[in-house]
Amino acid sequence: MSTTPTATRIAYQGEPGANSHLACAEAFPDAEAVAYPTFEDALAAVKTGDTHYAMIPIENSVAGRVADIHHLLPAANLYIVGEHFLRVRHQLMAIKGADIKSIKKALSHTQALGQCRRTLRDLGITPVPEADTAGSA
């Protein structure tokens, strides 16, 4: 009797297209990336066996450590088994026909807003924290 191996499933926080989703696709192109609304939910998916791994951001080179993770990871009783470095390129999106001078607010994840802090300040745009980058888009 043969058994068919299960496809590797990797949890990430956010919507499809989020940076963690992109990291899953780069690091494990043959795995199924599974979206969860929070970091805590993504970590819980590994603990319950719903996914094999979680792709979770720990820190970034511009905005520093991702605070929630340093609080959640020790309590999760999980271990870091690898790392992946994702180059992030932020884009400012607006409705068709908008002029850069008419943009007053930028909605995105706190970490992304931190990475773009200088540019937003230079443009006079107010950062507004949201759940994630892809959901904001």
C-alpha cells in the first residue's frame, strides 16, 4: 500500500500578495502558502498541524524588529528552522488620475510605513497603520 505524501503547507500573516506570501513563494515555490489574519493565527496553524511551517518576519533592515513576533514566538513553543531574506520594494498607489500633490494619507502595515517614513514625510503624506500591505492595497 502506498501513501501519497502531503504537500507542504506554509502559514503566513496577511492577504495573498503580502510580503510574507511573496517570501513563501520565493523560498518554497512548490509549497502551498496559506493566509492567516494574524501572526498568532499563523503560528497556531503550525502548532495544530494545519501547516508544516510559518513564514514570519522577524525584523527588517530599515525599520528594525517586528515587535509582535518577539512577544509571540517564545510563547508559541516553536523553533526557527531557517531564514529567507526578501527584498522589499514599496510602491505608492492611488486612484487613476491622482496627482502626487493630492495624496494626503498612505495606508499600510506599520513596518512598511516605517520603511517609507522619510519619503512620506518629504511628500507631506500622513502614514496610517493598517493590518498589512496587501490588504491596504
